[in-house]
Amino acid sequence: MSGQSTQAPPPASYSLDDIQTHPDGVLDECSGRYACPQCKKMVKFFCYHCYQVVGLARERIPTVHLPVQLTVFKHRQENAGKSTAVHAKVIAPSDVEIVTYPDTTLTISDPDRCLLLFPGPDARTLEEIDPKSFDHLLVIDGTWRQARSMAQFVPEFARLRKVTIQPRSTRFWRFQQFDTAHLATIEAIYFFYREYYEAYLASGPTPLPYAGQYDDLLFYYKYFYNMIQGHYRNNPKRTFSSRHKAGYIEYESQSETKMIPEALHLTKASEK
């Protein structure tokens, strides 16, 4: 789910081609599933439970250091193999924690210094928040219904200030029950840190324009997106699900536009 305001203007589109991630051709070397070095389950690319890289040496995968610690509060029923929040933990392991609800009690050491990325009339943009007033971000990971339920019934959330990000259209390949302004979790995380940089670090007496410092948060996301796009462009006879928005697959010509089969889960590393 995203932290975008439901009362915001129409979402802007963005292109993953503009996100300058580490060259991801290295992931093409992961042709199969590998045993997680920690839990020994057979997975592809990384372990969804232990957050370990598999099939490649860890140093071949980019690492991002975040200016604000991140806790992802993941609903227990959110399928780990489909959760994009896991990407953040793999890419920024020292700055990201994932907690499962309701299996684990959420502990926030200082609620006054923690922001909750969640839309609403009381949510503020980063420009409206003093950067010295917080050092912790909490993001909810689940379906939109799960997220709203957690926001309403988890008592620890009541004390947290809400922050929102600018509205954007998702590039997510899975069917979204609501409109395209509902970002995948990793998209929302990325744009929070992008806006953090632009709000607090890219201005002032010695401005430092954003230069892709957090783009690798979308390292896996961009790779999976391009993999799916390429698969359907190379197989134009495959049908496209009417549940997904029209034109999601970017064919070279409009006459090639198809519908994407719901059964395809190219990015789901099923455990065996």
C-alpha cells in the first residue's frame, strides 16, 4: 500500500527508465532456485523470510544506506513471495526491519520521533515537517483493506504523526483492486526517501541535487518490471487480463496491445 493522500490531485506518471539503478544484468545469472544459506529453503534471487541473497555473492547486489530508519509492519496474510517490501530489507539490511502483524508486538522506542507513512486528512508532506523532529519511519505492508484495518486497530499507531507523499501512478504488474494511485510498498518507500532528499538535502545554502542516492531501492522492482514487459513483448500472442489497466504492457505499437494473464507470476520465487 502507499502513503499517498486520497484527496491529492491526479497522480503523476513516472518511468522506471528514469530510475538509475545498479546494472541488473547480474540477476540474469540466477537461472534457478538456490538454497537459502540460513533456512535452506529453495528460493530465487533472495529469501523472502531470511532476506538473504541467493545465487550470487552479496557484494554483487547494491546496498543503500537510508537517512531514517525504516520499520515495515507486514500483515501476516500478505504473501511473502509477493511482498515488495522485502526488497527494501535485502537492499538496505542495516536500516530496515520487518515486523509481522499480529504475530509480533510493535515496539516503538520513541513514538514522538516516528512517522507513519499513511494517507489521510491529518497526514502532512515532508515540507511541513521539521526534519529534526523524527528519525524513524513506519510503513504498513498489506492489501489496502489490511492496511486500513491495521491503521485503525493497532493502538501504537494512534500516537504517530502521519506523513504522505506526492501522488503517482504505480508501475506494479499485479492487479490493483483500487486505482493506480495505490503504489506498491517498495514504490512508496522509495518515493518517501526521494522526497526526503529533495525536501531537506537538495536545498539550502549549498544545495545538492538528487543524484540517484536511493534509486537502488527499486533494483529488484525495476528488474522484475522489465522482465515482465520483455516477456510479453517477445510473446505478443499471449492474452492480457482485462482486470489490469489497458496498455500496461508497452508494446512497440498500439496494434500489438494484449491483456496480461493473471496466472503469470514471473517474480514469485515459489518455495519447494
